[in-house]
Amino acid sequence: MENFPSINTHVTIDEFYDVTLRTTIRNRYAVFETDSEPLTPEMHIDPNLIGQTGVLKVHHTQHGQVWRFFAYEKQSMRRLPEGDDLTGWGWECLSTGLTVRTEVGAVPTAQPFERGVPPKVMPQSGGDYFI
């Protein structure tokens, strides 16, 4: 039987939704606008993402922090925490004012429409949509 070193890896992840990448500093830092205060993590990021809104994740490990930014596919979508429950998360489309629900932790990939329902969206109670 071979001896394998035990690997005790503990990672926790914090997520910041609806953050906007405002600028980068010397290709070493990113400046994100949040609801509460600006965040300036040390990270390399594509400058083409400046102006994009999305989710910023920080992975805390025994070796330090790793920051990653994921721009929303649909830039008009924003989290709507008052629409959350145990079965899904609420989101609002800024361009239409309509709300959608996703599975917990999922980001919408389709935009709600004024008329009709996109094929990926199924009506839920209360007039909202579930993606």
C-alpha cells in the first residue's frame, strides 16, 4: 500500500453580487464598486471587462486569498434578495422591471420579456418567472 500525504485543504468562499468593475491599477489591482464600499483586490483582470457588472468571489485558503470576477451574461440583471426563499433566488431586470427566480446560487442567462416567456423560462406563482 502506498503512502499518500494527507491533504487538509479548507476553502471558504465569499461572494459579492452586483459589483461593477470600475478600473484597474497598473494591471495589478482591480477597483470594484459595491453597494457599501469600494473593493480593491490584488488580481489580474481583463481590462475589457471595465464597466461590466457581475459577481466577485474570493476564495480563502491556507495559502491566502484568490479573487475571481464573473461578469453577468445579461448586464441588466440585478439580485433581488427580498425575492429569495429556500427554493430560489430573486433577480430583477433593470431594463424591463420584471423579476425572475433562479435556483439558489444561479445567475440568470436569459432576460425576462414584457410579452411572452422565453423558452428557458417557466411561469411561477405571483407572476414571476423561474429560469
